[in-house]
Amino acid sequence: MVHLRGVGVQYSPSRFALRDVSFDLGRGEFAYITGANGAGKTTLLKILFAMERPSEGNIYVNNREVSTLPKNQIYQYRREVGFVFQDFKLLPDLTIYDNVALPLEIRKMTPGEVDHRVRGVLSLVGLGDRAHDYPQMLSGGEQQRVSIARSIIGRPSLLLADEPTGNLDSNTARDIMSLFLEINDMGTTVLIATHDEGLMTEFPARTIRLQGGRLVTERGRA
């Protein structure tokens, strides 16, 4: 489903974010990208989401070459991919319901279909009774659940998450990881960037380790 071949990202002659990264991620797989700060984890997710372009190499997602995707096709591509940010990126002036509904409203779905999907994903993430609250009324863990709900509202085949537990306490982080596994069990491919060794030990999965922008080790291939 996801194929990277010799991917590199170079910001200047002496500054590389990624160097010659190659790996495959199968449909329905759950995997981690790990490494120290500055290892290239976030950059890797950004190029998979078409937020950045690689300087070299090729990226394929669902048989589509993302590395050379024309700008007018990026929006359509992102309908197939969800992205969960560490800092939630919720709109404070919108209710939880409206934050989650926004991607579907942009697609001009019917109000009935929007309502059906929003209530379904809010129930899935355990926030069915908070639909009309605002983000600032929620805890950090609850806000991350809203972010996850928004990222899967379009039923993506691939879900990317950038340090999704980085700002959460350990118990809440476990709950969020359990939610990602539940989403994965529904058939969504999940790739999580994290440096939390404890969580990766508690929730073992294939782990791709970056160091200085290079893939240095890989274990637990599904």
C-alpha cells in the first residue's frame, strides 16, 4: 500500500532531513516510526501527506505516486489519508461536532450523511455526549480524541499520527494507543511517529527507526 524508494529530503547542501529511506507498509498494517528529535520522523509523515516534497526518490500510496503529485490533485489525495497532529489543531470557535464535520462539509456531503458520520466517529472515540462542547472545555486527551475523530471522518485507508501522545499523561496515552489499535482493527493502515519507548514496548508492533535521517534498524515486520 505504501512504498518508499530511496527517499531523501535536503534543505541545503549540508542539511538533510531524510537520506535514502526505503520501506514498504502493507494494507492494514500498524507500525511505528521512531528515533530521537531531529531524526526525520515528522518530515517523513509530511511527505507521505504531501505537505512537503522529497528532493529525491519515489513514494507510492495506493498505487499513486505522491512524490510528483500535481498541486491540483493533492486535495483529492488527502481524502485517502488522515493526519493526527501532536497539538490537535482544533478550531476553538467551532464545537466538537463542527470541528469533526468540517472535512465532510468541504466535500459538500448532505447534512444527513454528515450527521450520521459525525455521531458515529464521536461515539467511537468516546465523546458522543460532548458534541456541542468547545475544544477549550475538554482535557488534552479528549482534544486528541477529537483530532483522531476528525482524521478518520473521511474513512481514510491510511492514518498518520505525529507524536499523538507527546503532550498526554501516561494513562491517557495508553487510552489513545488503544484507540489507534481499534481503528487499525477496522482495516485502516496506521503509521505513528513516536519516541516513547515505553508505549512501543507496551503496544508492540513493527518499528522503523531513523537516525540522522537514515533508516538504521527495523524490527517486528508484520
